Amino acid sequence: VDKMSLKWLSLLLLLQLTCYFSSGRCGKVLVWPMEYSHWINMKIILEELVTRGHEVTVLKSSAAILVDPNKSPTIKFESFPASVSQEDYENFFQQLLTEWIQGAKHSFWTKITTAQNIFSELSDVSLKICKDAVLNKKLMTKLQESRFDVILADPIIPCAELVAEILNIPLVYSLRISPGYSIEKFSGKLPFPPSYVPVVMSEFNDHMTFTERVNNMLYVVFLDFWFQTFNEKKWNQFYSEALGKSCFLFVSHEDLTPGISLLQEMEEFVQSAGEHGIVLFTLGSMIRNMTEERANTIASAFAQIPQKVLWKYEGKKPDTLGPNTRLYKWIPQNDLLGHPQTKAFITHGGANGVYEAIYHGIPMVGLPLFGDQPDNIAHMTAKGAAVRLDLDTMSRTDLVNALKQVINNPFYKENVMRLSTIQHDQPVKPLDRAVFWIEFVMRHKGAKHLRPAAHDLTWYQYHSLDVIGFLLACVATAAFALTRGCLFCCRKLANARKKAKRQ
């Protein structure tokens, strides 16, 4: 056994002993992950669970892209063969990404239709992988014998619900957001009043005009109808009654930490920027390159600003790249955002990046592409913390002016610092809160007492339509009786007057 293996073995033993002698109880957590930024976000929770002495096991298919055991030595992985190859799986995601980016340029109805097609395709591929796991008798037997306490899952790719049912363990969602808030509403019974809660991809904020509220209501009705039947068509035959039997808790966390020291070469480049500082540019974990024309437009814009630029980019080196710009295949995004030299952040608007920029008080230039990114940038623009541009149509001048605006105009820095102060003002760190609820579910065997009674109501009972109908019927009956009584009295009075006149 090499020294590195002994090191990790000793660390795991120490964690187990720490848990054994602590007042708490170490649990066994099974994980059904999602790829790309969803996995990056979830891995933070898993590593913290391991630090606290829990045993974490990730179900990893042979098609996994970023879910890599070599990059997470403290986490256990249970691999299983998938009927989809890794290459096909990655190409599938890239194809969906291209479709989504193209659809995001159009109206809401076009965007939502594109999203519907994408989720339908994703559902088909996910069903194959789910069957590969659930129908693998050797795998399921091993999982049952392991006696897990809880399963943590990303609901974008279904299947964890069925695994939880088979293993008879509670299910916790690590949820970023779902189109139409379908998962939040139907699994968690969380209220989303359309009067001030904008629908995902609508790009509205919480202060809507009358017209926007009308559109938002129409979107809600459409999405409710669509998502009520989405999973039924694709998954009902595979596990018709598994959904809703487990206890669902939603863990929404964005754990944000101060930046740490950078690699020496990168630190030297950052420090060489002097008083002008640096600009950070990344389009996330899924976008690796772009057309040469776009890259040259962006590079030429960077060459015109006094700041040094760190650009996460894997494509061909642009011909117009200036000496103030460095290209990197990977950058420590959070650490750079936390660096005192950072002046602006050019981002696609992913949730992780936006929260990190807010945490460190860095104004943004948003280039949203798909999914919740346009909504995120719309919210930041409304708060005065960002300027929005279109990646496909912006000119060199547009990008230069946007950067000058967020860097030189104190309005943006003041607003994002205000948001940062609010975000820092929490009694419990988001990561601690996320881990607490996972441990809470394990300690209380599913925490069934937290299950909302709304699950036991029909849709008309949930909205009190039967009560409203009854009360309206009572009012209508009373009004009818009162009207009839008045008419009767009027007739009697009229007849009495007629008799008096005749006499």
C-alpha cells in the first residue's frame, strides 16, 4: 500500500472514531447525482458530510462525465454499467445545450417548447440509466445489505425516488430550481403565488406590471398542465406508485467561502494588474468554446481595457488576443472572485457564479445562454448589480462599454455590496444548514412529521374551492331568500294599497 493510500485510510479511520465518540450518530448516505455544475454544487455537501464522519456513497454509471472518483478520494463510489457510453452521453448533453441556447433567443412560448422537448429527450436517456441501475440485481442487493439511512438526489434526473422506495429509506432533494416550480409545488407543496413569484424563464422579477402578471398567470397554468403529465408519460410504467411515498425535504444551499491563495503563476499575473485590477470571464462548466468570430470580438474588446483578464476558454486562441489577457482551461472561480484585485465578472448567469459574485461583492456583465441564466441576470439587472448583453449580437464596443460601466460607475459596486452584506447576515452558514437537515432526516428516520398535510388533500381542497363554493352558496341562498322576502313584502304592500284605493 502506498503512502497516499495509507494517508486517506488513516483520515477515514480518524473520522469514524471522531463520530463514534461524539454525541451524534454517523449515518450512511447514498447519492444519486447530476452532471456538470449540479455535481460541483452537490459535492460540497458530500465532502462536508464526510468531514463530519458520515459514510457517503455515490451511485456512478459508466456514462458519468464529471462524477470522477479520482477527484474525490474521501467519497465512496458504487459504479454500475450503463447502456449509454460516456462519449454518447456527453455528446447528448452538448446537443441539448445547443438546442437550448438557440431556443432561449426567442419568445417564452418558444423557449418553453424547446425546454419541453429537451426534458423529454433527457427523460428517455435517464430512464435507460435508471433501468441499468434498478434492474441490476447484484447492485440493488449490495445497496440493500449496506442499510443506508438516506438518499440525497438531484431531481433533474429521476430515479432516486424509485431507489428510495426499494431500499425503504427517506429521500432528500438537493434542489436548484425546476421549470414551472413543478417539483417544489407537487412534491413539497410549496406555495408559489403568480402575483409576485415569476415563472422560470419568464425573465420577470417580483415587481410585475399588470400585463406581466397576466402573462405570468398564463405561464403558470400552462406549466402546471404540462408538468403534471410529463413524468407520467415517461416513467409511470416503470414505477407508478413510487413517487410521493418517501419523505421529501428540499435542501437549497449555495455555500460560499472566502477566496484562498492562487497558483503562483496566476497570482503573479493578477498582481501585475496594479491599480486597474482584473476581470474574470467564464461561461461555466458546459460551455468550453465558441465560434472564432465571437472569440475574436471578445478578445479585441479585452485588449482595449486597462484591466488584466483571466478567461476560461478551451477553443482556438483568438487572433486579436491582447497581452493583457490569459486563457485558461480551468480557473479557481470563487478564489478569483474573492481576490481584492477583481473588479468585474463576466458570467453566463449560472446560479453558482451569481451567488459567488454577490458573496464577494463583484459587479457583473451577464451573457445568459439558457435555463435559469436569463432569469438570474434579469434579477441582478433589476437590483442594479449587473449589465446584460447578448453573446451572439454584442459588438466589441458593447462589451467595452459594459465593462467600463460596471467598473467605473460606483452605482453597481454599491448595489452588489449591499446584496453581499445581506447574504453574509445569516445566523447559520448555508452549508451547515444543508448538512443539518440531511442529518435531521437520518436521526428522525425520515422526519415524517414534516410531511405537509397538503399531500392528503385533493386539488380543490388544497385551494379551498369547496369551502369557497359552500360560502358562496350560503351567501347566494341568503341573498335569494332576502330578495324573495322583499319582493313578497312589496307585493303585499302594493296589494294593500290597491285595496285601500278601491274602498
